[in-house]
Amino acid sequence: MINFRYHIVSVTAVFLALAIGLILGTAALNGPTVDALSDTVSSLRADNQALRDEVVQLEEDASTDPELASQIAPAALANTLEDERVLVLSIGSADPADVESVVKMLGYSKASVTGQLNFLEGFADPANSGPLLDVVKETTPPDVEPPNNANGAESVAGLLAAVLLENDAEITTNDRKALLTALAELQLVSYEAIPTKTATAVVIVAGKPFSDATAPEKNANVVTFADQFALAGPTVLAAPTTVGEGNPVVTVIADPDLTTKLSTVDNVSRPEGQLATVLALVERIGGDAGHYGTGDEATSLVPQP
């Protein structure tokens, strides 16, 4: 019969067995096993500290690179565009801060900025092709012949290039005002002032690619927009990244025709990209097209001296 004394003896035996196991286990671990574990822990601690130090260094490098580009920009760009008149355009979702920084870099180069125009998202929307074609029909000066097709964004871009860039056509400030006012009434462009002088070169700052239902057409229109200006004068297309379907910079580089007549920068949101944008414009005015930034297709971070 199982009684209380039996339970006491059983419990005591269990605890005794546990105690003996702990003693034997401790004795076994107090030899080479403990030493090996100790060495492993020490090694892991050292590796972990090394990785922490590396992260700190990378963070410092990341914060230093932009500072370096900003610091050398005044000397690197000094007077490089002293005799040039540059038109600054932004399109799509371009960050105003990127545009402002590019204009600041142009100031170091002594370029004269003839105007800043911001083309809103609707400009690239294929749904607005009809109204844009109407604008072309109503505002084209007699001496200008813009692209004659069914793509309103392309036709207007060709007309804009004709009236805003230096050429042989007789263009007046009223011609520019008529065109830009018509686009502003459609809420497709915004600006502070109508350019009163023609430009000799162009910087186009784009945003990230469109990603909505009509994104393919919109992204294609951004590239077409840049192409029309490149046909009229030295042009640089700058974007903040190379990611995204239909990215304009990636599209330009992949096109055998565009890649030779339109320079690109793929990191315009960073100081080194803003520096590269102006240096690339200097290079493009000299006759060469280059592609700069951090993307896989970029030839270097900035144009070589």
C-alpha cells in the first residue's frame, strides 16, 4: 500500500538524483568545454564590437560625403558657366528642395538663370493631350514649327523649347507669355515670372517615376519632354533615383539615341548629385553627354575634370 512515507522517499530520491546530475554536469563543464565556450563568447563579443565600429564609421562617412561635395562646390564650379543662360525646369513630383539646391549650384558657376518653371503632374497625363494640342494650335508663333503629332506633351515640349531657348526664330516675351499663361490656366505649369530672355542650356529636375494606372504613358512623356529640349540645346536630366518602373534616367541611358544627346544624373537629392548636375551641363555644352550618380549604369559619381 502506498502511504505518505513512500511519497517522502520518492521525492527525496528525485531531488537527490537532480543534485547528483548537477554536480556531475558542472564537473564535466569545468574542463575544456567551459574554456571553449568562453573563447567562443569572447570571439563573438569582439566581432560584434567590430561591426558596431564599422557601422559608426559608415554613418560618419555618409554624413561627411555630402558635406565634402557642398564644401568643394564653390571652387569646383567657379565661373564654369559664366557666359551661359540656363533654364531650370522641374516636372512631375520633383522635390522643390532639389530644384533649389541645383539653382544654388548654378549660382557658384555664375550662370544666369533665365527662369524656373514647374510642370505639374497633369502635364504628363495622357488625358490632357487634347487640351495641350489646343494650346499649341493657339499659341505657336509664325516662325515656329513644333512637332505635329497626336501627343500633346511632345508638341508642347517642342514649342516650349522653341520659345524658351536661343534659336534663329523671332520670339518675343509676349510669345512666351501667351504659351505659359495658357498652360497655367490649365493648371499644368507654375512659375513666379515669365522668362524675358532665351536660354542657352537647360536643366530638368524630375521626381520619382509615376506609379498609377497611367504611369507608363506619364513616364514616357517625361522622357519625351526632356528629349524635345535636348533637340534644341544642351540639356541635363536629373532625378533622385534609378529605381521604379519607367524611371526616366534609366530609360534615357538604355536608348542608343537619347544616351548620346542627353546627359543624366541619378542622385540629384544629394549634394554630390547637385554638383554633378552642373558639371554635367558644362560637359554637355562642350559637346559630350555623360551619365553620373550611384546607379549601375552611371559612369562615375561626377564628371571627371
